[in-house]
Amino acid sequence: MTGDQHSREAHPAVDEAFAATPRQDYLPDAVRHLAHHDLPLPLARGMTNSQPSTVRDMLEHLQVPAGARVLDVGSGSGWSTALLAHLCGPKGRVLGLEIEPELVAFGTRNLAASCRDWARIEAATPGVLGAPDRAPFDRILVSAMATDVPTDLVNQLAPCGVLVVPVKGRMVRIHVDDAGTAHRRAFGFYRFVPLR
């Protein structure tokens, strides 16, 4: 999960979210001592906790406003879900989805310790991408590599919504304008586990 270097703009909200959500609190004991390294770290069943620079890039492009309804696809250890919860604040809602049962339990415990009860993690429904029955969402973050832009998730965006998803090695930002037209922009080169 590596991204290319690019010039940094100021993103104080993302800085505050990182400061309030220490990565080590969302890692297995065996790798917590590596939390401050800019590396992906192993979780259960071949999954990883993304490196901080990648997570930062994704959150900066997602631009989560206060009060947003957010979907976190591939919540892993719960770190991204907790970061999103900090960004949207208690007037928002965050739903994290995870396909691996062991990580659903691990992420739920980690998230509970953050006391951000406007966020939750649930098991993803096999064969269903996202949560169409809970849509629309203002923001959708995907932490797994897609082979193409997932139209199922684009269709779950609210007007003026944003989806950030890695596709074939590039990070893609989809913005749906208030007329319902989707605009696509790619940035950076990244590696993720496959979206399934």
C-alpha cells in the first residue's frame, strides 16, 4: 500500500483525526511497536492495516464534512472507521463493513474503546458490495483494490457525494455533482488487498 510523493496541502481536520486516533490502539499486540512506521502492518487472515501516509491521502481526498453519513468498506482493525468518525463528528454516522469475521470482532472492540458511538462495524453481506439498503452516503471509503470503478458503490452516493477507491493500482476519486453526474479523477499509485 504505497503512494507516490506529492506536495502537501494543509488538512487540519485530518491532522486532528490522526492525533485523536493513535494507530497503535488498532493493531495486534505483536506489531504495536511498529505503529509509528509508515508501513502496512499485518492483521488477521492476510489482511493489513494500511500505512499512515496512504490512509492520510485517502482521507484528504475524501474531504469528510461534519455531520456526514459515511460508509467504510474494508474496515479492518477499525482504525479507518474511527478516523472517519472523528472527522464527521457525533452528528454524523459511520458504518464500517468487513468481510473477515475475526476482523469484525477485533475492529468492533477497538472502535468501542474510542467512545465514538455514532460509528459501528458490521459483517459485510457476501455478494453485496456496500450497504445499498442504508444508502445514500455522503462519503464512501474503500480500503481494497477494485478491478474497475464499482458502480454499485457509485450508486450508493448521495448528491454531492464522494467515493475514494483504489482501482488497478491507482487511487480514484469519484464526485457526484448535485445533478447526479459522476466525475472521476485518479491520483497516486497504491497496493491493496483485492476487493471481494
